[in-house]
Amino acid sequence: MATANGYAGNTPVATISGSKQPTPTARTADSQSVLKRWVGILESQHSQKRTTYFAGKEQLRSKDTVFEGKEYKLSLAFPNDYPFKPPKVKFETACFHPNVDVYGNICLDILQDKWSSAYDVRTIVLSIQSLLGEPNISSPLNTQAAQLWSNQQEYRKMVEKLNA
């Protein structure tokens, strides 16, 4: 899908990359402003009753993982009873990860049985970013990725192959 100025058609497009959730003190002012802008776009669109859209064309940067420098598009679909029910979040671009299946579905507890109405888009984005660097190998959706995870050199090759 081609994008121009952060939009694909009339849909805002977002990218997420990286890994471990950065600590608040480690974030730069730039990444703070990117996150605020991202969350603002998503929440304003949700308040306009749009139920499905991509999360803004920005990149959350993380270092020291196989996902460093990679970009992934996510879609978020908010149910009518949000925030009491979690949004449906999917990777729209291929993501080779133990907790992401071939259809982009994400196995993340806060998007399922651990959801709280106190969570917002920022929490979701940071949780997914953290999951990229610290997968739950004991509950994989992608068993091949889970098996390769312990060999980061081979895992990196597979990630590079899919993102070429």
C-alpha cells in the first residue's frame, strides 16, 4: 500500500518498530512528541466514531534488538463498547515474531483477558513495542519464530528476509 504524507487514502498510517519498552528517562523529547502526536491522532479519530484505522505514520525507535530500524503497520479497530472492551489490533505488514501469527494477529494479554478500561492507545503501543523485544515464548502463535528466538543470528536472518 503506497502512502503519502502519512496517509493511505484517507486512512492515517502508523509504523512501529523496535523492542524493549524504553524507560521514561531514556526516551528523547522527539520520541515523546511522536508518541503524543500518534495517540492524539488515534484518539481524535476514535471520538469521531471511526472504528477502524491505522495508527499514524511515525516510528517508535528501540535499540539492541533484531527489530531495530524495522517498520510495521498496525491497524486498530475499536468496538462500540470501547474502552470497556479492547480494540482489535493487527500487524498489517508481515512480522516474524513468536507472538504474531501469519495473519498479523497478536497474542498479548492486555488485548485479551487482561484488558482494563484504564488502558489507552499509548499503553497498547508501548506494550506491543515491549513484546517485540521480549516475546512470550511459552505461548507462541508462531512456533517457528519461537524455536528460532534462542538463536538470534538465525532469527535476524529470517526477519531481514521478510523485511527485504
